[in-house]
Amino acid sequence: MHHSVLQEVVLLLAVSVVCVALFRRFNMPPVLAYLFVGILVGPHGWAWVADTENTRFLAEFGVVFLMFTVGLEFSLPQLISMRKEVFGIGGAQVILTTLVVMLLLMMVGGQDMSAAFIIGGVIALSSTAMVIKQLTEQLESHSRHGKLSISILIFQDLAVIPFLIIIPTLGAGAMESGVALSLFYAVLKGVAVIAVMMASGHYLLRPLFHSIAKQHTSELFTLSILLFSVAAAWVTGLAGLSLALGAFIAGMMLAETEFKHQVEIDIRPFRDVLMGLFFITIGMLLDLKALPELLPWVILAVVSIIVLKFSIIMAICHFMGIEKGIASRTGLTLAQGGEFGFAILAIALSAGVLDEQLSQITLASVIVSMIISPFIIRYNGFFAKYYFANSYMNLRDSNVNVIMQETESMKNHVIICGYGRIGQNVARFLKEENFNYVALDLDSVAVKDAHDAGEPVYYGDTTRKELLEAVHIESAQALVISYDDFAAASKIIQHTKLIRPDIPILVRTRDDSHLTELQEMGATEVIPETLEASLMLSSHLLMLLEVPMKRVVRTIQQVRENRYQMLHEFYHGQSSANIEEADTLREGLHSITLYENAYSIGKCIDELKLEEKCNVKVTSLRHDGICYQKPDSASVLQEGDVIVLYATPEDSKRAEAILLSGYH
């Protein structure tokens, strides 16, 4: 590798680290950080990195891995179950937006059909990553407009595939030789290649990966994934189609195997880095010097994108019988450009279909629409309530009134927030013991099935105070939060404590990361499922080992009374290397061996004052092959001893420095 190339890569990585950290601090998506890096260091910015074949090659691999991961998430059963929303509303949105933009650009802008078609496709797509992230943060991913938005996004992701097939043909002078015939041959060739690859993958892929998995070598498995994805991209490239199309097919084939989740884990580091480089190269295309001249057109394009997509989604939803309030929230949520639009734009530019000025306007307008999108999504509810109050608020009020009337006679009942598997099991136990209950959930299918069967289950967002009042929380006996969502649980507890400060609240969590916070908010009991699973497994094991039942029950009860303190202490190992997981499970066990000449040899534990200086807890001491739990603070440490600490990684490092060198 030439030193200049290495220097460029190091420079890109260094600036990316700084920019991603800054954007994360302000709660903005990394995609925008990478685009900013490209604008900053690219040939139109500080010119630290040139737009060369090397960077374009890396960017193309970014698109390949982006489409590979989309293929992994492709689920045929999911599409079938959501076919009305995905293919009906989603399909209509993509087709109508593309056609409307095409006609406007051809009739008003004087563009040829190829360029108009590509720009229409770019504008038709929204940002999957940004929308899902924002909806999740706002606790709206399971709301009606959230589910509808995600359904449309699924079709948009699939709609990229036809563009990947057609665009290379448009760049080969298809418009001159007859557009209809050229596009027909392009689609036919694409379908044939996909069919051959899918058929061969169906018969060869599972046996091949089974034999690879039997070797129990992670390096071989990862190499095989890389080989398969890149080879699939190479095959479609040979056929004159997009490399990204082959990667998508590879991901889709692997999604049908039992290795899907392992593939996702192994491919993630490559995907994230290469996708970052792809977005950087997109940012490098934006010419800041040309923007002042094009600024009026960019502003007009941004406004047009938002208004046009909002209007089209509103019209389609109205035609499908969806209330105006829900339709408006969905339209605002999806009224921006997206990362797949960049992928289409990059392929179109490499094929020479777009001219420089049009690509600059499109690129700038999509970036600006994405920058302002989080603010539009954040206030989508306010907009719907203000402009469509009759439709939106009347529907919400009528739903609350129905629930209030149907549960009017309930007293001393249990309220279950969430009617998933755990919520349903809780309901069954309550029924067995003749306790009344009412359940609320946002899964319309589960709610309808249960309600039709005569169960007191209703559709509603349990984080809303008026809904808790509708199920008569003032006369309820207890409230159970059965789903794992800390933000939602926090809201529910706060609303509940305002209405009924004395009501017992039970909260289910995945682990103990928010246990103390939930208890401080007012949760009566917090049940971490991973720790409860440990207790159940241990109790069954002890009984099989003929430990008396009373002793087992007493031990389990003591652990629960101590708020699972004993179970907090464990060795994280490499399985907790994930950054997000490590942030929630900060404290753990760390063992330190006292080698020859260690500072602490000959000193007692109390003398070192580890707890006072470093906020650590000494849980055990191994001396002469014997492990002493909760060792005496007067114990004198000797060479070869292993001292086990319960602490955060940072505190453990400070304690290790004291034990080995006397400094921290």
C-alpha cells in the first residue's frame, strides 16, 4: 500500500472518531457525522483527501455490505403478515413519488427521463436508520403511525433492488436505443440472475455452512461469510448488474438459515466501518463552493421533498381509510431523504447518468432534509393534534371512553401493561386464582384476537396518563409492567405515582442495569429475568443434588431480599465486549494476581484502604489454592495470592495499581 493511501485512511479514521463522538454527544445519528467528515476533508472542503479510485472502491464495498445486512433482515413471513401496509401503502408511496418527481423534472426542469427517474427514486426513499432511531427514542415505534412508517420503510428498502438493476442499463445509453426494450431486458436479466443464485444457494448454502460450523473456527466462519458476500457481488457485477444487488441476494439467502444471527454479529464490524467510508465519500461529492449559487434551488428542493412526500402519504392513507391524524404523523415521519438514496445516487454518478449541477442540488437537499428530520419527527404529534384535532383527538378520546366503559365495574383488579408472552402468562395465573385483570398493548393483532376471545385486553399506549385512568387505576390492586423498556416503564411509574402513590408496581427488566433507578422511582418489585433465570436454574440444581428444600428456599429468598446483590458479581468476559451492553453492566468481578515484588505483599487488606480510595469491594481471596469468600480485612496478603474485586473497570484498574505498585 502506498504511504499516501495509508495516510488518507488514517486521516479519515481520525476525523471520523472526533466527529462521530461530537454528533453522538448532541444525540445526532452517525450517518450525518460521516457526511460531515466527507464535506470537511474532501476535495471541495479542506482537500485533505482526494476523490480517487481508492476511496470510491472502498465506498462501493460500503454499499455492498449495507445491502448485505438489509438482505439478512429480509423476512418473507413478516412481509406476508404486513402485506397491506408494506405492498399496498409502501408500494403506492414509492411508485407515486417516483412518477410525480419524474413528471415535474421532465416538464418543468427539462431533464431527460433517465435523470428524472433516478432523482425520483432518490426522493422516494426515506432514512430507515434515522426514523427507527427517533421513533424508538420517542416511544412511538409500536404506535399506529410508528408501525405504519416502518411498514413503508420495509418496502422502500426492497424498492432499492429494481433501481440497482435498472440504473447500470440507463448509464449504457439505453435511452438512445429504446427505453422500454432496454429496461425490459435489464429486469429480465436481473430476475434470471436472482433466480439462479437463489436456487443454487437454497441447495448448497446450508450444507456448506454446516460443514464450516463443524470446524468450530470463528476465523473460518467469518472468512466464509466475507467470501460468500463478495463472490455474490462479483457474480452480479459480471452479469452487468450492480455489486450491491449480489450482496443483497447473499444476505437474503443466509437469512433463511440458522446461522443468520451469527452472521450479523460477525459482519457488523466490517459493515459499520465500510458504511462509514461510503457516507464519507458521499459527503466528499458535495461542493460547498457551488452551494451559494445553488442555495435557492436547494431550499426549494428541501421544501418540495417534505411537502411532496407528506402530501402523497396523506393521500394514500386517506384512500386506504386511515384517519387523518395517523396519516399526518406518518407523512411527517417519512418526509426526508435517506441513506439508500445516497446508494442510488452513487451508482448513478459512476454510471454517468446525472450531470454535476443536478447531482449537487439533489445531494445537498437530501442531506439537509435528513438534518432537520429529527426535529420534524419529534413534533409530529403536536402537528397532528393542532391541525387534525377533530380526527386525531376524537379517535383517541373515543378509544379511552370505550375502555373506561367496558372496565367500569372492575375493582381490586390488576393492570397489566403489555400483553406479550409474559403478560399473557401473568394473566393466566390471575385467572386461575379468580383475580380480575385488564391488559393494555399496542400489538393490534394480539389485542384483537384476545378481545374477540373474551379477554379484557385493549389497544392503548400505557405511557399515557389518561389511559391508566381509563382502566380505573384508582381502584386497582396492583400494576404490572411486563415488557422490557426502561423509558416506558419510567413514564408509567411516574404517572401511576401521581394518581395512586400507594399501589404496588411490579416491573420486568432484562437485567439489573436499571434496578436501582426503578426502585427509587417507586417500583415495589423489579424482576430482572436473567437473574431470576439464574435463581430458578440454581434452585432446581440444588434440589437434584438433594439439598433440603427449606435451605434452597431460604437461600433464594435471601438473594431476593438483598436485591440480587450476590448475582451482580460476575466475570463479564468477552461476551460483554459490546459497548452498549458494557455501559449497562459496568460493575463486575476482576481478579488480580500478586506477583513477586508487588507493593501489597506483607500488608493486610484493611491497611490498603481499597474501598475508601477506589470504591471497590473485596469479595474473595485465593491463598495456597484455597478460596476464602469475604476475607477478613486483617488478612495479610502474600506472593501468589489472587484477590477478587467487585468494581467498575476504571475503579478496578486503580485498585490494581495500588496492589501492585502502591500508586493510583
